[in-house]
Amino acid sequence: MKHIRIALFISGNGSNARNIINYFANHAQIRVSLVLSSAKNELMDSFCSEQSIPFAQPLGMEGDAYLNWCQEQEIDWVILAGFLKKIPSSFINAFPERIINIHPALLPNFGGKGMYGHYVHEAVSKSYAQFSGVTIHLVNEEFDKGKMLAQFAVVLQNPTSALEIEGQVRALEIAHFPSVIESVLLNSIF
């Protein structure tokens, strides 16, 4: 049986990517087949080497480096696991409805350009929102506007600091992102 081959795109330390790699390590149908990072990441490079997963740090999304890597590795789906670069239309067209992202807030609130990481958690904290969480969605040409696949929420006790919110949201990411990816991939026809 041919595995569904996924690529993980990262920009940070790769904690979501490591969690996803571990989740699918012995999966019968899904295999992490590539990790691409927009920033230098020696720890992730080493981790991928131990797991026999190709790892690279292509320069910029403007060129075709990311697309070339994905095509060479025969990637079926792309997972943005803390990837902070805008995905160009040409790449989206090469993987229509096959790019999944996780956003650290309950969209449509606290999304859009510049809303990532601590910026999101600070905005949520300042708004005195009653809930925060994660939104897992497909990627289209607009930041955080693709079709929603799942949301998971946590109740906030106000006032709640951005750091406290980040910790609660990270726990949701680790708990739910891999299983949602699995469900989407196993129930999709492409």
C-alpha cells in the first residue's frame, strides 16, 4: 500500500513538527516524508536525521525551491506547523485543498497578516476574550481564510496573561493537531 506522504513546513523550534513526526512514526497509511524550515534549525535537522526524514532550509518562498522539494519527494499533503511565511498562489495551485495550517486562536477572530505567535496571544489577552484556542484550516490565498476543519477552545479566566494563554493554546495544538491531520487525510479523496 502506498503511504500518503506529507511535508511539514516550520519556522520556529519545531515542537509541533516533532509531535506530528512522533504521532505518524509507525502509521500504516501516513508518512512524514519531508521537513522544510524557513530558518536555520540544527536541532530539527538532527531530529529529522535520526528519523530518516529529509530536512532542508530553502531560501524564501518566492522561488520554486519549496515546490521543487515537495515534487522531488512526491508529497501529497503539506502541513504548516508553525510556518510564518505567506504561501504563494503558485504553490497553493500545485496543492489545491491539500495544505493544512494551525492558527493559535479561534478564527475568524485574531487572524490575518501579522497575527502569529505571541502577537495573537497578546491581542486575545488585551481583548479580555472568554475563550481562546486553535483553528485548523485549509490554506488559500488569504491569511487565515481557508475552510475551517476543526476548532478546539479553552476557557480563559480574566485577566489572563498572554503567556498563560500561550501555554493553554500550545497544549491544545499538541493534543489535537496530529489527529485532525490524520482524520482529514484518511477521509479525503485527491
